[in-house]
Amino acid sequence: MPGLFIKRVAAYLIDICLLFATLAPAALLVEKALGIFPHTMWQVWLATVVSFSIPAWLYFWLSDSSRSGATLGKRVLHLKVVRDHGGRVGWLRALVRTAIKLLPWEMAHIFGFALAEQIGPAFQAVGLIMANGLAFIYLVVLVTSRGRRSVHDLVALTEVELTGGYHQEKGDCRYNRTGE
């Protein structure tokens, strides 16, 4: 269903924008206050992990495993993550989902920064192409499932559904008058 697909992409973009808008200024303030400025690619990667990756992992992990099963972006767009046959996503399943979801992002950080000076530009390019290729595969899977599941959902046995009295049936979205 195109509506669910678009909502999922929009929710993710909302989450990433919120994370960047809050974490980037915070990271700059901490660096300035402590007089820590990364100079090498390894230091840039380490600063990225501490300032962005760990908080992003925590945000997605804790949001998906929360009672609402939703990040702020999903809440705004009336979406939630559930187990593949319904029910709340536990903390372990949410952690697996987050790890797989953010794998392309982390691969880009590793090949773009952490290993950049050790592996050379050719291997760096291969790693970045792999990261982007993986993100593309995630998107293709999401499109083919009509927005219900991507690779991280398939691995974690989860799916995303509409909230607020809506449910999916055979890839369609229709109002459920009973509110179930």
C-alpha cells in the first residue's frame, strides 16, 4: 500500500531530522566545552559513535520496545511496530530490529571514517557502495511489502501497522469500526 510506504519513509525522515537537530548542536557544545576536536578520521568516527550512533540506537531501540511501539515520527503518522502476528515488540526483538535497520548507516560510518586511513580509497569506495546498496535493498523490500516490512522487520519478525482504528488486510488499509 503506497500510503503505508510513504508514511514509513516520512516517519523515518522525521526521526532522523529530530535526532540530527538535537544531537549535532549537543555534540558541538560538548566538543567546545571540553576542548575536544577530532583531527583524524578515526577520531571523527569515534566522535560520531558517541555523539550520534549510540543515542540513535537507544532512541530506536527504546521507542520500538516501548508501550506505544513507536518513535516520535511513527507517533505523528499513526504507525507502530508490532510482532509479525501482532503484539508488543520486546526489548530483544527491538534491539535486533535496530541493529539491522542501522547497519547501512554504521557501515557508512566505518568505511567513511573509521577505516578510511587504513584501507585506502578503493576499499573505502567499495564499503560505501555496499552500505548504500544495502540501504537500497531495504527500500526495495519495503516497496514490495507495500510498506509493511523491510529487511530489519523480516529478520526481527516484526511489521509496522497503522494505529488509531486502522488495520491492514491483504495489503489494503481500511477503517476498523470496532477500533481493533
